[in-house]
Amino acid sequence: MTPPARWFGLHPGEGARAGWMVLYSLAAVGGVIITGSLVSRALFLSALPAEDIPYKYLLPPLALIIVSAAYARLSSRWSRPQLIYLVCTLSAIGIFGVRWLLGIQTHSFWLLCGLYIFIDVVSALVILQFWTFAGDLFTAREARRVFPLITAGSTLSNLLFGLGLSAAATRVDPGELLLIMVASLASIVVVTSRLAPSTLTPTGGGAQKPATTPTRADLHSHPLLPAVAGLILLVTVVSNIADYQLDLALQRHFVGDGRGMLSFLGGFRFWSGLGACVLQFFFARRLLERFGVGAALLLLPVAIAGGSLAILLTGGALWAVSVPRGSDVVLKYTIHDASLNLLFLPIPDTLRAAAKTWIEGVLKPPVATALALLFLWAGPDTTPQAWAAPVLILVIIWLWLGRRAARLYVEGLAQSLQMRRLDLTQVPLRLTDESTIGVIRRALDADDALKTTQAIGWIEQMGASQWRDELVALARHSDAAVRTAALGALAEAELSDEEATKTLRLALTDDNATVRRAAVDGLGTLTDTLITDLQRASDDPAAQVRYSALRVLARHGDTQALQQLEQQLRDPGPERPMALAALAEGGHLSGAQLQTWLGADDADTLRAALDALPTKEPTPWRRLAQLLLSPAVRGNARDALRRCARQDPEGMLALCRDETLPPRHRAHLVRLLAGVDHGQVHAALVDLSLARDERLRGAAVAALLSRRRHVSTPMANQTIDAGLTTELSAAETRQQQIRALGDGDDGLLGEALQQRQSQSLDRALMWCDLGHGNLAHRWLTDSLQGDDPRRRGAALELLDEVLDHEHARRLLALLETGGNDTRHDPIPVLRSLVADEDAWLRAGAVRAIGQRHVSILASSVGTALRDDDSRVREAALEAVVDLSGVTTIPAVDDVLQDADYVRDNPLCPRITNPPPPGTRAMPLSTFEKVFFLRSVPLFSPLTGEEISALAQIVEEQDLTAGDQFITRGEEGDCLYVVVEGQARIDLITTQRHLGPREVIGELAILAHRPRSADCFADTDMLLLRIARDPFWELLETRPEITMQIMKVLVERYVPEDA
């Protein structure tokens, strides 16, 4: 980054755009507005009597209304750059025309008044286009840094053009100075053509959305817009009064002396520009960053109020009358305009440009016209001090409205993060209107079974009793899923009429077992008179039908069914879990009896026991916590814990506080507290949210955030501050570690540290949400991680506005630039990471020691050889091989003599018999699998740590040429990844050949579909096999892996135009 960019606080990529916009500002303000206004004012005031002064305030607004209406129509058809080119071209032509007329008649009222009107309209359009174009170039966050800088052109204009025009006034005729405006307009065209491709919104005529006049609905939907409009109108009124006060004073001091007046005005602009330069380059950006938009908006009214008081105290001295106008020059084009235009950024792109045109061309002119009529009515004999008291009253209103606008700005930023996403969770489902019923009827008649099934679900929500005839017909549908859904809806409606009962009884003979079970369940809920049908169903060959019938019979007191279930429960066969579930549902097993089954070996029995576990009995907390870590029954254990926690929250809290449990274990339990409504839960979660372990903190703060949706518990400011400080410190520590490590290894450790830093920042954003209603975590993370630069900029700006200065500074430094650039020694970082509680960080640090040949930490590698985590041990064995040419590790001999260790760690032979360079060592290590799977497109979005979890369930499989490894029609129980060799895929009509890094059979296990092709090894092959059940257990426990894989599958199989 260049020194100027560092001085102005710019970020990479902002400097060039900011530099061009400074040039734009210099040309627009200095070359067009200042030059034009000084020339037109000097000619007007020096040649015309005092009674004509009000006309220069009265006529320009009327002309501006007409021009703005035409401009608004063009803005809906032309792109922003095209409009700029048009305005600059027409303005230049007009200037040449005026210059020619000045050579013919100098003192004509209509010529001089027309010149003033023309200059005023051109100035209004040029500055409107400048700020609109700037809004297209920068996000809200960039604008806070850049807007104070690009107004430097305005500041320099006052200094340079004021000094230059003052010097030229004695040697050049005022009319000749109009050529400066032409040169400036040409400069604006050049800058626009250079920056047009960099706009954040489309600039092509066909791509740009038409600008529309804001409606009353727009004003109500964006409360910030009326506040901004009110501020602009107040600025217009007060500025015009200050300008009129100065005109009155100048008229008395420089009667008939046009050159003297131009010389004074040039000097006035110079000294004003000098003050603006000091403010611009030393204070403006720092004021905005330190105090925000609200404070910056108050500077100008306070300064004008001070000038008005000076006018009253001095009796209208020229220097005092110059103060309000000088304040306007110093502050308006520096910090005030930057702050005021920041207020427009939360307004949607489609409305922003139209809103500016509407305010400048529709609202401002009538106000300015009314003020001019007031000047005309007051007459030229009024003194400057007569207007000072009204200005003070207006300033009080201005201060109030500025504070309100600053508050609405924050709310607007928060709203801008949400408005692009449709949230249906708060929308009530209304299914009883005629149009919806028509949609449901069409869906019931559709050929798509999925649509029909969905429509049946809607019917259940409406109440199925009114849809009996349709459901009876659908119970004979060709698709089994539709028949099952229709029977379930009939049962839910509790229809006891003959037709419904007949339909259910008929379904008992259906070919599909699931349909038969639905019929049994339906008959069980309807009547006690169909015992014969249920007894017949209890002999059904399908176990699910049979046990459903036995459960219903036992509930109705059938002793034979009850004895049959009890007998089956004693049988250790595959039907025991169904018998257990049937007995438990009927209330035939006590809580103590069910708890004995929590020690069963098979997952199905455990699931049945967990699902039936009563909440009123003493809860086996520790056993449930153990089962929570078992992938096969995790969901059932989670549901059981949630039920028991609602009944006995204190027992759950004691389990969460138990430090003998591993942090990962406790984190799973803490997440379940989110749905527990108990007085002690909130305090416990607050304590856990400040724990040392990151996983525990993350689970606790997420639970606090989730609880807030249904339990309103205030959070103390000290708690918010402590939580935010903790997470920011953790993120800064990770950032320092990342910078200290730099490059030098394969990057797995750096990636893991970056992931931990991202998690700390995510927790920090959760704390922001808990402490501030405008900082919704969901919207912040979506905006910060998304591709839309405007939403990201708005999110950063919102954080800066809402958080206190210190927290905002630390958080934004991490989110925007990644922290400071200070470098550290990597050895202390590696030494601390090899002892970290996080096993993946330990593994990464050990591997980095070996890859970097850090012999001074060889003892840490020796310690890692005995780590509890298999990945850390593998990393240590790889590091031993890497360090073998640098140093020796005594602990290696001990582990190689331990037969059990060598058996449990297959990489040990690599130490005693390393493979030749360029050859493949077998078996593959976890990290070799990680790097290979990352090169496979299906898994490429995953991080190394996520893939390491996948690598734990990967099996290596060797094939010889001609071997068949997939058969068409069989159940898909695994997927394969080709490591070496080539496979042939025999489809029904074609053949395909797949090589290394290709995935085979993924759809069969993800969609539970039969295999659609025969697969053979064309050559000798090495495959990685991933079994279906462990893969699904992994997807259930690691939802982030599921999301990434689903994204890849959608991109691969869903057409772009779908």
C-alpha cells in the first residue's frame, strides 16, 4: 500500500477510484460551481440595483423544476455515464452562447439574470451527478473512508480557484473566465469514461433499472428518505439566507465595484478553502470514523449558529456576516456533504438516484422560490442581522432532524441487509381461500406423485374432514407414497363413516407393506370394533405391519397380543426393537425397565429405548450423554435429552457443568439448553459462553441467541462486553499465529487457524446480536460472506455505527484487513499449538514442525507420538520421517518396540523402511487421503479438517483388470473414488470411462436408489471406498459437510436454466 493510501486510510483497490473522483470533484466544484457562481454573482451584483437581488433566488428554482422534470424522464432511459456526457455537452454549448451574448450587451437584466439561472441549473445538475456517480462506485463502508477524501476536490477548489480568480480579477474580464467551466466539463467527461466500468450497479442502458418518481408508499417503506429530504431542505434554506445576508453586506460595501467585489470574493474563497483544507486533510476522515455520521452532521449547523450570534452581537459587521457563509463553504463541501450523501446509501439502488433528483428538482425549487419571495417581500432595506434570529430557530430544528436522520441511517443499514431475502417463517399459512383450494385440487389431479403428496399435507393442515371423497379416491392411487399419505390423512381426520372404514380395511390387502401399516394405524385410531381385521394384520409377513397391529391390539387390551410382544422382547432377534417400541408406546414397560435397554449393543434397540424413555422417571443423564456421541443413535439421544431437560432442567445443567466430560461432549449438551425454559438456564449459558474452550463458548452463545426467540431475558452490558472482548481477543490471537507462521508447510495448519479465527468472529457477531437489536447475526453473516459488495459494505458500516469505538475498531480491523501486519517468530507459535486442546491444531502443528525441519521442537514430536488422537500420532510419525535427516528423536525407538503401538499405527513401517522417492506408500495416511480427496471435485469445497473426518471412514480397495465392483439394480451401499487406473461404466445404451479423481456411485447412496449401471475395472485400479451408513452418519453430525456436498451436486446435475 502506498504512503498516501495509508495516510488517508484507504484499502487496496480504493485508491485509483478515489483519485479519479477527487479530480472529478475538483472540476465539478472548482471549475463549474465556484467559477460560475463567482462570475455570475459579480456581474449580477455589480451591474444591477439592490432591489433585483431577490430575483437571483426566485427564478433559478423555477427553471430547475422544469429541467429536473426533463432530467428525470431521461434518467429512466439513459445510463448514468450517458447522462453525464449529455449534461456536460449541453452545458458547454450554453456557455459559449452566453459568452458571445456578453460581448454584445453587458448590463441587460435579462442576460445577467439568465446567466445566473443557467449557472445555477448547471451547478445543480453537475453536483447531483457527482454524488450519484459516487454512490454507484463505492459501498457504504468504502464511502465512509472515501467520501471525505473525494470532497478534497471541493476543498482544493476553494483554495486554488479562490486564489486564482482573485488574482485574475484585475487582469481578465469576468466573462472570459467562463472558459474555465468548459475545460472543467471536458475533464468530467474524461473521468466518467475512465470510471464507468468500475460501478457496482449496471451502467449499460439496457441493464440499468429505470429510475422512478418516489411514491407515498416508497416514503413510508423508507423512513430515512423524508428525514434526508428535510435535512437537505433545511440546508438549502439556511444556506440561502446566509448567502442573502452576505449579498446585502457586499452590496453596501462594493456598490458599482465589480472587480473589487470579485477580488474580495476570491480572497474569501481562498481563506475558506484554506480552512477547509485543514479540516479535510487532518480531521474529516478521523471525525467520521471516530464519531460517525450523527456527530458529523451537527458540525455545520453549530458553526452557522455561532456566526448568527456574531452577527447579532456586532450589528452586522462584514466579517461576522461572512462567518455563516464561510462555515457553509468550509464544512458543506467537506464533512457535511460526505455525511449527508452517506445517508443515501441504505436506500435501494433503484430508488436512490430518483430520490436525489426528486429532492433536488421537485422539493428544493419550491422551497427556494418561497424563500426568494420572502426576500422580495422584505425588500433591500432589511439588514443581515434581521435574518439572524430566524436562522437560529432553523438551526435548532436542524439539530433535532440530524440526530433523527443518524438513527434512521442505522435502521436503514440494518434493513438493507434483510430486504433481498424472502423470509417465509413469519408468513401465516392461509389455505382456505378459493384460489388456494383451486391450486390444491389441481395438485391432487397432477401426474406428479410428489405434488399430490404435498397437496395431501396441505389438506391435513386445513382439516381433512372436508376432503373425504378426494382422500378415499387417492387411497387407490397407483403410487404407494400417495396411498400412504391419503390413508394417514383419513386417520388424522378421525372419519368414522362407512366409506372411510371400508377404504382402510381394503388397504390391509395392499401389495405395499408401508400402505398396509398406514391402514393398520388408521384402523387403530378409529374404532374398537375392527379387532378381527387387526388380528389378521398381526400375522402379516411384513414386520412393520405385524408390529403395528400388535401395538394397537395391546393398547386395546388384547392379552394374546401383549404376550406375543413380551415373548418377542426376550428374543434377541432383529424384531426385538419393534416389540420394545410397541410395548413402550402402550405403557407396558416402566421407566426402570426401559433404562436397562439403554445398555443394549444394537443401535435399533437403543433407538427404540431412547424414543420411549419417560421423562417422569429418574433420568440416566450420563448414559444419555454417552449415547449423544454415538453417530448411530445421536438423533434419538438428542431428542431424549431434550425431553428430559424440560422436565428436569437442573439435572441437565449439572451435566453441562461437569468438567470431567470432554468439552466436545459438553458442547453437544449445551446446544440442547436453547429450548429449555428455566430460570437457571440463562445464567448457566452466560457462564459457559465465557468458558476457555472455544467449542463450549460457541455452543453457549448460540443457545443464548436461539433462546431469545421465545424467552426474553435481558443481557447485562458487562456480559456483552466480556463476551465480545473474549472473542475478539481469540480472533486476534489466531491472526497473529497465522501471520507468524506464513508459508513453509502444506497449509493445513494455516487453514485450520483461519477456520478457528472465522469461528471466533462468528461468535463475536452473535454477541453483537445479543447486545444490539439492529445487528441481527443471520443478516450480518449472510452479508459479510456473500458476493454482493454493497451488502458487505452496509454490514461493516452498520457495525461501525452501532458498536462502541474500541470494539468496532478491533472487529472491523479483522473483518476488513485481517488485523495488523506485525510478523512474529513461528517457533513459539508452533510450541504453543502442539500443546493446544484442539486435536486438529496439534496434528497440524506437529506436521508443520516436520515439514519446516524445526529440530528445536523435536521433543514435542516425540511427545505427540503417544497422543490420544490417532491423527496427531499419524502427524508425528510423518514428522519423524521428515526430521530424520536433521535430528533424532529418542521416543521413536520406544514406540517401535511396542508391538501394540505398531499394530495400531500402520505408518510405523515408514520409519524403519521408508518407501523409495516417487513411489506410493501403503496404506495411505489420513493426511494423504485428505489431500487426495481435496482434489476430487465432489469434496473440493471442504476444508482439510472436514475431509479428515471423511478420511476416517474411507477404505482402500485394490482391483485387477476385469473385476466388476458395481452391479446394476443392486442396492447402493457405498461410493467409490478412483485413485489410480480406469473404470468402465456400462449404461443401458452407452459406455463411459472414468479415471483418477472421478466419483462413482454417489447418487445411489445419496438418493437411496438402486444402481443404474454395471461398473468394471478397465485396468488395475486403486479405489477409495466410502460406505453408505458411516457416510450418512457423518453428514448428520457435520451439517457443514452436507451443505458443501449438496452445492457441488446441484452445480453438477441441475441445469443452469432450471
